[in-house]
Amino acid sequence: MPKDQMLGLAEAAARLKIPYQDAHRLLLTGRLPGAKHGGRWYVSQRDVERLAQERERESAAACK
């Protein structure tokens, strides 16, 4: 799968292992860049992977 492939927000939420509403909140706050096309939100796979890595680092730091 190419790194710049666009994902629907539901798929992005699944990959981040968070509820759809939380992914939507990340979009609205600008933490997850996205674009709306035809009434649906889309985000790049690269941004989802970046956010997943950030969340993993935050989680690891909280455990220390």
C-alpha cells in the first residue's frame, strides 16, 4: 500500500484503535489533517502512521 494513500476516517480510526468519534475530534482539532470529499472525511495513511507513532511515544512516556 503506498504511503500517500488516502483512507476513510472509519479505516483511520480502526488503524489507530480509537472510536470514530475520537478520530473525528482529532480532525476538528487539527491533530490529524484531512479533507472532506463528497460528504466523507479522508486522511493520508502517512498522517495516520505519524499520529500512531506519536500516540505510542506518549503512552510509553506516561508509563515511565
